[in-house]
Amino acid sequence: MNRDAKKRAVLLLSGGLDSATTLAIMKTLDRECYTLSIDYGQRHGLELDAARSIARAFSVVDHRVVKIDFGQLGGSALTDSEIPVPTAPTNGIPTTYVPARNTVMLAIGLGWCEILKAPELYIGVNAVDYSGYPDCRPAFIERFEKLAAVATRAGIEGQGVSICAPLIGMSKSEIIEKGLELGMDYGQTLSCYQPDKNAYACGLCDACRLRRDGFAAAGVKDPTNYG
């Protein structure tokens, strides 16, 4: 593997606060950044627009949007319009969980890593403030990395891909503080599950509550436009 390839890394970029902060961290590590967004049939495409904007702002080497329509299967408030997005805290795994979403996204990212000969695949999952999603937990990340080592040619040939989740043990306020320290413009990001057509956040869904509480805990102004 040549020197340049060692610096390459792929990031799953959603357009939200966490993945954007992860990109900012990657830049400090002198990575050659390639970003990947997934159009998975989510309720709105505004987060994909945000991802494109963030990718441009960070001058990534390449940004791709891959379409995989989970909406054909339903089973989540984010992919089935007949399932309402919850606007109050819930116990257990919420209806906004998209079955196997991170598994599929990481698999696509892993494939791109192999093509690029990139040894690192980044994801902005976080398990501290919100561990309701099983595919945002350390056990999932650890096991996927083990899978990658035996499921790819790169892994079999001893050049496996590391699954990097630098935010996984951080609180939302710590993530925000880190991003601001690195010059992140959070006004470019969109976290809401159901924004209006003008990209105004609902202020009621889990993602909005976590974001707003995180900014409050960090003691800084939330740049989000709430409807």
C-alpha cells in the first residue's frame, strides 16, 4: 500500500451534527477524505443536501450519494409515512430505528474502501446520549470490523479496514464542543427527522431534542431554525 493510500479514509456522511463533527476530526488527522451519503428512502432529502454542502465546505476528495430504498420495506418511522415520528421520549428501541441501516451503510462504505485501498472507514455513531439504536453501540462496531477482516479481499490479504467511531463515547455536548473547537459551522447541519420544506426543524422529535439539549449543555447558541 503506498503512502497516499494509507491516508485515505471513507466517512458515512448523513448531513447531521455527528457525522459532520467526525469529518472535522478526520481533517485534523490529515486524512484524505472521501464521503458517502445514502439515499435510503428517508422521509426527506434535505439531509442529503446538507451532506453535499458539508462535503463542499471541507473540500473532500470525492462525495458520492448511493440510493438504496429501504422505503420499499418500511418498518420504520423514517421510511414509512404511515408510522408517525414520535414526539415524546420513548423506552427501548424507538420506531425511528431503521432495521439494519448501519449494517448496510457500513457494507457499502467498506466496498468503497476496498476500491480506494483506504484502510479506514469512519462513522459518526454515538452511544452515550442515545443508545436506543443497537447499531450505534460499541459491540456492533467491534463485530463489524471483525466481519470486514474475513469478508473482504483486503482483509484476507492482511490489509483490512478499521471501523473508526471517534464519537462513540462522547456526550452530545462534548461532540458539539469538539466541533466548535475545530471550527465546525453547525448551521450547515440538519438533524431533524421531519423538517418542513424550508428546512425548519420540528423541535419535537428525538433528534431535535438531543441536539437542542446538547447545545444547552455546552452553553452555546443552537443555530438550528425551528419551525
